[in-house]
Amino acid sequence: MTKPNILCVGHVNLDEILYANNELRQERSCKVESFISAGGGATNTATLLATNNTVGQVYLAGDVGNDERGDKVVNSLNRHGVTLATPQNKNNTTTKIRAIITPDKNPQYMHEDQNLDSFTPDDISDEIWGDIDHVHITSFHSNMAKLFADRAKSEGLTISFNPTQGYFDESFEDTVELADLIQMNRGESEEFTKRHGSIGAVVNDGKDVVVTHGPAGSTLYSSNEIAHHEGYTVENVFDTVGAGDSFMAGLISSWLHNESKEDNLKMANAYGALSVQIKGAPKYISEEEIQELIY
């Protein structure tokens, strides 16, 4: 089995996750535990793909400063087998994101201004471009996403796109048009249908579109079938940081090997379900854990 090499493009941060033992309310104190790691949608997906034994080399393109935070991010990427394809930027500082996790398990994010437009496809060497089979794009600036989608298509590569929060602020029409695989949550899919009329009209152009439904699983729409997976029961949720990014890693790894639509969703939902049982965005999910959950 050929192992595809993948480039993930988007947010690269240093994440600090604060776990509070009480809900945040006025005049009420709480104890906080801190956990620091590399993060961001593209980073989380890249890290899990790099530890998947069906995937080859994984590259990451994003804005990483040539500073102490950036060095921590790069060290974390190296430990998990991800190669930073864009150079550290001496003119920018690495973005730090803080997420507060209260007993309801849902994170509240606080971030500084993010540097998202200081790198381009030309910052990646021709040697790396020649090594890539697939490009995964997360939403940042739509013009930057278009540049990477255009370069990927010119290289004859397949493209996946995960809109995330930025989709509500910018259109990403060009990236949607060029993408082969698109994954959205329910809120993003509602905005998507407002812009494109229906998911059916998009998949008739040969794309696969996946919509997640939280604990109720996910649905994959393609030109010749609709597949649904009801999800897996999770009893012990630690937090939901990186759950969508983990789902995407599972989806890409299965989709690139031309597995059935049902198997695509089995793998994606398994990654998502296992991720919420791990502190922070997971860096590794074992094949044994996946197989035990699926079968």
C-alpha cells in the first residue's frame, strides 16, 4: 500500500489549556491546571496524520515566529514526525491561544491577533511540493487558501478543505470550487447551503462533502451515494479540544486510500470519539484503539 504524503495548511499556535474545577462565575474562585502544547486546526490534524501508519510524510505550512514560542512549536512538531514546510518568520511572534475548560467540557478560546498571511506557497521548496500527494487546507484568509488550492491543482494534487470558524467571515468560494473533499459541522453546513443552494449541487461536480452532527455522528454526500454513521458512544469525555481536527485526520487517512464511504465515516468518527477522551488536542491515537472501537 502506497503511503500518501500530505501537506496541512493553516493555523499554527502555541496552545495553553486551562482546566478549571468550577464554572466561571462572578465572585467565585476556582482551581486551574495548565497544559501547554502546539495547536491550531492544521497542526492538530497534521500531528495525528503523522502518527497514522497508513500515511507517509506529513508537512505543515503556517506562520511560526522565530521566537521562544515558535521553537517550542517546532520541537513539538519534530517529536511527532511533522516537518514544518514554511520557514520560521523573524518578523512575527508565534500566536498563543488560551482555552479555558470548565466542567461542561466545552472550551472557551482567547487569542491574540493571529498572523495568517505572511507565508505563501512559494515559501515551500519545489522539492517538498514534488513530494506531496494531498493538500489539506483549513480556513484562514480566503486569498491565501486560494493560492494554496491553485498550487495544489497545478501540481495535480487532491485537496481537502475544513472551513472551521473562519468560514462565517469570508467566502472561500475558490477553495470550495477546487476542493475534492469538504468537511463541515452543522452550523457551517447551514451557511454553506445558503451560499451554494444545496450540498447535492456541489457533490454532483464530483466532490465528497461530510457534515458532522456532534454526538449523532456524521453524513457523507457523494455524487452516487449518501452514507451515514451514527457515531460511537463515549462515556468519559475529558474535553473537546481538537475533536473536529481529529475527525478530519481519520477522514483523510481513509479517503486517500479509496476506502468505502462507510469506512471513511467509521474511521473519522473513531478518531473524533477517541480524541475527546484525551487531555487537549491528541497527538497520537493507536491503531489498536481504533480497531477496538470500530470492531
